[in-house]
Amino acid sequence: MILEIILSLIAGVIAGTFTGLFPGIHINLVAAILLSSLALLAFIPPIALAVFIASMSITHIFLDFIPSIYLGAPDDENFLSILPGHRFLLKGKAHEALSITLYGCLAGVVISLVMTPIFTFFLPTLFKSITFFIPYILIFSSLYLIFTENEFIISLVIFLLAGFLGIATFHLPIQQPLLPLLSGLFGSSALIVSLKQKTKIPNQKITPLKTISMPKLDLIKYFFASLIAAPLCSFLPGIGSSQAAILGSQFFRQNDKTFLFIVGAVNIIVMSLSFVTAYAIGKTRTGSAVAVTQLLSKILPEHLIVLLITIIIASAIAFILAILFSKLFTRIVNKIDYTYLTVIVLGILLIVNIVFTNWIGLIVLSTATALGIFCILSKSRRINLMGCLLIPSILYYLIG
């Protein structure tokens, strides 16, 4: 059994590296393929398959920041890291941006371990008591983010349009509705704008890890901001890690380093605590937790311990891999024409959407891309596009 678990952990790290580095390939797709192939994998213990999914998911988060920062092709949980990450890229400091984000990921592992006993003992009672208030919490947090904008009318319009698009998309016959929706709103739209502006990437510097330091007071603030943000998206539907990062960073002075650190931390916290939440209240916040729940039928205490150990080991390995791949990207990104690179990434996103959706998905992708471009050109914060998830979630809890 131990050998199978170790091999599954290694296989998960390899798979997570692949899904993280290639734009548009999401861990949920791999998990879905795995679940559909259970008959062929009957000889593998369920806990080993669960370890594979957990290690793949954690590794994916660490590695996925590389295409987000270097290429502008985000996953659906870290899309807002494009903006500060891209600013670092244009200053020749993409590796530094990634390193700060990875430090946040490691902090997220620590916070997850601290939060685990709290979630385990208090979440069942707390969740029952706040279920009624969930839609109102979502409405308040959405309006807060909208009305902190300079042009809040435009932001409100974008939020509502994104919401209508989300509602329509979820009612269309598309196998993976989030893929074209989020690829268009946060991926292809940013790439097309970048293509039009003919972005030139300056020479990148490989900043040694020992020189990337933050004042201890700031580090403590970032840590507590992540701690504040974590519960918001660990079990609240529609609230992603990027929105939680923005809300958490409101409590302290903000800058790009702050945001990157918190986004890294919250991404890991959300994924890690999704397994804890599935154990504590039977609710699943991520596709990975859904897959693990289906594999194990019921997550037992010993299962949770194995998953937490997997998260720790996978995080350590993924951190090293991400640093190595970042150094590689730093060396080659200047040798490639950024216009051609952008076109290639757009092509990959298009192919992935064709393979995993259908012609209706392509219509959603086009519509979402147009709305994303409008948001960027209107100078509205792209977090308002998360209305595509928030409004459907609010309506679900209000109407049922």
C-alpha cells in the first residue's frame, strides 16, 4: 500500500507539472478522465488514486503561475495574477514575481495545516448557521468590490453582463462550461489586447532566492491577510482565490508583492481546505475534492492525514520544480518573438476548447473574449468579470 501511495504521489507531481505548464489543460479534466476510467484502474487502491489527485492539484497550482506570469495565460483560479505578474515581466523581474508567489504558496500550506483542526471541529456547526446568509455575503462582497472602483457604473454593467453570460453558459449543452467561459473572459481577451499593443519583453533577470526578501512586518501582514481571505473562498460558492485575495489585502497597505503573495497563499489554502471541507461537512469546493470524494465514498480521518502529508510533500517538490522551470523560461522568453508566442498560446486555448467543448462552446468563448476585451479597454478591474460565477451562485441560493 505504501509503495502504491508513493508512486501515485510521484505520478501526480508529474501530471500536475504537465497541466500547470500547458495553458488550458485543467486538473479537473484529468480528474474527470480518471473517474471515467475507474474500471481500468480497479487494481489501484482508492486512497492511492486520491493521493494522485491531491499531489497533481497542488503541483498544478505551483506550476500554473509560470504561464500566467510569463505568457498571460491563466488558470481559472489565478487569472488576476496576470496584472501584477505582467508588470514584473515588463520590468524584467518575472522570476522575482514567481518567487514571491511561490513563497505565498508555501505560506498557504502552513495556514492550511493551522486551519485544518478549526475547520474540522467548528465548520459543521458554522456552515449550518450561515447557509441562509451565504447569498447576502456574496452580494455584499460583490458590491463592495464594485463600488470601490472609480467608474463604478461601468464596473456594475460589466459585472451584470458577465453574470448574464454565466447564467446562459451554465444552461447550454456544454460538457465543460467553465472552460470557454473563463478562457475567454480572462485568457484570450488579455492575449488579444497584448497582441494589439505589440508588447515587447525586456531581458529578464534571475534573482537569487536569498535576495528576494520582504520585511518581517510585511510578511506577517501578508500571512494574516491570507488567513482572513482563506475562509471566504474555502466554502463560499462563486468566491475565487483572486477575489478573496483582493478582499484580504484591503486590511493592509497594498502593492504588487502583497497581491502575488496572497494569491499564491489563497490558491493553496482553497485547494487544501477543500479536502478538509469535504471531510468535515461533505461539501466540495473544487473539482479535485469532488473526485476524491467519489473515489473514497467517505473521507475518513486516516484518509485526511494521508492527504495532508501528500500536500506537504508535493508542495516541497513543486516549489523546486517551479523555480527550475522559471529559470528556464527566463532564459528563453527573450529568444522568442512575443507576438508569435501569443498567437501560439491563443491557438492552444482554441484547440483545447474545440476538443473539450463543442461549437456552442466556441460561441461562448467568442462572447466571453469580447466582454473581457471591453473590460480591459474600459479600465475596469477584471475582478468584475467574476459576476459570471457570483450571480448564478447568488440566484441559486435565493431562488433554489
